[in-house]
Amino acid sequence: MFSGSVANAKPADERSFLADLPAEVRAALAESEGPPISGRAPLEQLEAVFLAGTPYLFQAGVLAVQTDSRWFSTLPTAGAGAPLLELRRWPGDTALALYAVAGRRDGEEAAAPPVERTRFELVERVEGEYAEWRGSLETEAGPRPAIWIEVAVPDAESHLGALLVPGDAGLGAAGIDDVTVELRAVLGRVTYNLDAWKRIQPPPAGQMLTPPMLGATPGDKTEEEEPWQVARGSTFTVGLPPGFRARRMDGEVPPPAEIPGGALWFRGRFTDLEGTRVVVGDGIRAGYVARVEPLTEDWSSGRRPPLGADRAKAAATEPFPLIAERSGASAATAERWTEEGFAGDWLVFRLVFEQSGVEIGLPVLTGRRSPSLYWIAATWRAGDKPPAPPPVDPAARFGIRFERLRPTERVDQPWTQGYLAVPGMRVEIPLGWFPAASLRSRNGYPVRFVDASGTTRGLLDRLDADRLPQIEPGADGWLESDHPGRHRAGRALYKESGERLFVAREGHGFLFEPREIGTDEARELWRRLVESAQLMRPGRSGKGGPD
């Protein structure tokens, strides 16, 4: 039988614990006795939510946990350091991973938790029962806030280790604290099969534990400093501003609100280039992309209310030929609708195709006139076409540009996506790959080369003269090219495994390092990329080709 529980939470001033609740749970909360739910203490709100609906039960043999309906499980990574159970909070950017841990790390000088890519400090300890570390988890998108908690299991030598990684659920910086309290509340409902736990064989001491795979960092974002994202539906892609969270609606995890024909759910907060604060979505409403099939006259003409707000009233409608031109639709409109009880406005875009339509709905609380919201619709692309380029390229402040080929240019260069131009060099990017600058570094490097699935295929770094390694041909597998002039370089060195180092006559260098190129196709694309590198004199941007 399961028994035992762990953790608690501290109250905070500003909460949004009622986001993403299904309609039936909201109705049950409204009818519950006592003070209004929004005025209760954080843990009281979460307990009321838990009791208002049918709990979800997640089991992992030696332990179990009950949650409300906003939580779902994901398959942990395989291997000796994998968690016993991995849970996510809708829309999936918040994670709770549970592990069996050998022994304890007691004392003020306790060793850091053995979790890959983390840095922690011990902040709280209760002798023999509870220990807590706070720090960060490093991801490709940047550091994520993280908490590591260890709790003693009654009469067992091994302990429960919990990695708490809060996101913001698309609710901005305020959401991070809220989901942290939710994480602690869920951890507080962990129970154990004590007999089975006593027999468990945890990873040996020193074995590194594997954290969950996580994406973009949470918190407030700006277009000036953060890149746009590409969200993927089953048959399309669409661009989203920084700070947005998106999730497909056709997967195994149902969305909080059903949209007829819904394919993608999203919301977020960001500051656009004009300094306007833009807020899309709240705890009940979210943006969406939906497919309309078959076409009807009332939908095509704009008389039918938005799929996400069927009682909304039309306020304004006008043609939007730019969307039609960019997306390949035969016609497109931009509309504004008002909904009773919603303080903002609905921006709705309709894309009409030959036998179907696409509706993009944005419940905008603030920043309705931001040009970025209209660019969301302009970035919709069918799945057989490459994703649209972002309307804002924050890497430009480093002098780093990606010049995509126009369709007419691709006729002569069918295997080329475009050209990456950095100060002092230009390189051809193969079709299906894209460059991504490191926006948090001082100079934009290293630049990642990623494919359409988001896999990093390689890195480009710029090395000042004082950082250049002193390489002798033959050492560590390095070989020297007899023809560095082909790349307009002073020296050109390479490894059979794919590394390339081009040293400019001015003393600095460019280092190419492969990552995931295990297939013949990926190796060939990487070879073409590095062989196309052309160095240029200082001050030349590379636009229009090498001089």
C-alpha cells in the first residue's frame, strides 16, 4: 500500500493558479462553498482545484502521485540516470522529475546534486529528512531556474530526489513563481509503495542523473533581444514571437479548451521593437490555429464568429492581401471581434484556400496594434514549404545575417537555403538547415546550424588571435590544407571527423565543429557547408558574394 508525503509551499502575493482549468472544473469551483476561490491562499486554491475535478493518478511502480487535470506524464529518457517518473504541467514547459537517490548528502558542505548540466547551492536542510538546493539547469536555449529536493523515505536507505523546473506557461515572469508553488504542491502528494521502495536499486553514488528535455527559457521577452520561434502543426508551420508557449492540439494531451478543427494552441507575452507590451491569452483564452473544412459561405465572408469565441461580435474587417501573398491563399482577411467578459479584443485572420480554410485567432489583452501580431498570420506556411523567415532578426546587432534565397534564385541553386554572412566571412547554408546566433553572448557566437527538426548539426565560433590554438599538422588529428587560398584564408586546417579551422591573414580564425552528423546525408551537407566558407577583408559584409 502506498503511504508517505513530502514538501509544502510558501504563499506569495500574486497568483494565477486558475489558468488552464477545464470548463467543468471552473463551474465546480464557482459553486463551491466559502470565499471566492481567487481570494484564497495559494495552497487552498490548489487544493480546491484538486478536489473540484477527478484527480489524475500517475504511477511508477515504487511511487505514485495524484494531480489535477492540468498535468500529464512524458516518457523519461532511457539510461541508468533516467527518472522514475516525469510529469509536465500544461502546456509542457514546467517539469517535475522524480528519482531514487543512493545515500544522503548531509552537512553544510554537502556535495551538489548529481544532475547533468545543473549548478546548485544548498539553501535549506532539515537533518535526516529534507534537503533543498536552488540553482539552474543549462539547456540549448539558455539557463532554466531549477530546484533539487531530497526527502527521506521511511525505513529505507535510498531517498526520493525531485528536480523541479518551472516554466511560465506562457503567462510571463509572474507565472514562474506560480508554477513553482504548483510543483511543490504536486510533490507534496507523492506516495510510496514502501515494500517495493526498500528493494529498489538506485543509481550508484556518483552516477549522473539525466534531467528532462526542455525548450525556451521562461520569463518576459523582447523582440530586440530574443528570436522568433517556429511552431509546427501536423500540416503547417507558423512563426511566433519570443515569450510564446505553443502546443499541438492533435496529440495525446488534450488542450484546456476545445477549438473546432484546432491544430495549435499558444499564448505569451513580449515587448515588440516599438516598446509596446503585448499580451496574448489569459488563464481561459488562448491563441490558436484551426483548419476549416469544408468551406462555408458564412465563414469565408467573415460573418461566422471566431471558432474560439462563438458569441463574439464583429467590430472591424478588412482584406489582408499580404497574408494571401505570403501563404499562398487565394484570399485573406484581418478582423477584430469583441467578446463579453473579455477585457481585450480578438484579432482573427482567415486564409481561404481552394477547398479549405485556416483560421488564426489571437485573444489580445494589450498591444492590439503591434505589427508583430499581424506578422504571425503572415508566417503561416503549408507543411511542404520551408518555414517563413522571422520578421525580426535580433542577431543583426552582431553583424550576423542570414540571407535566404528567393524562389527565383533557388532555381539555379536548388540545394541552397541561403547564405550566412558574419563580419569577415560568408558561408553557404544547405537546404533544410538554418543558422541561429547565440543571443546571450557578447558577440553572437557560437552560431548553431540546426535542421528543420531543431537538431543542432554543428557550431561556428570566431576566435580572436589570442584564443587561436597553436596547432601543428598531425597533432590531435589535425591536417593542413595545401590550398587555403580557396577560402581566402592564411591557413586552413581540418580533421577527418569534420572540424575546420580557417585562419585569416589578420590573425583571427573561424572554427567549425560538427555535432549530430552521423548519417551520410548529414555528413555530405556538413562537408558542403564548410567547403563553401569564404573569408573577406575587414569591413566587408559578404553581401553579393565574395569580392
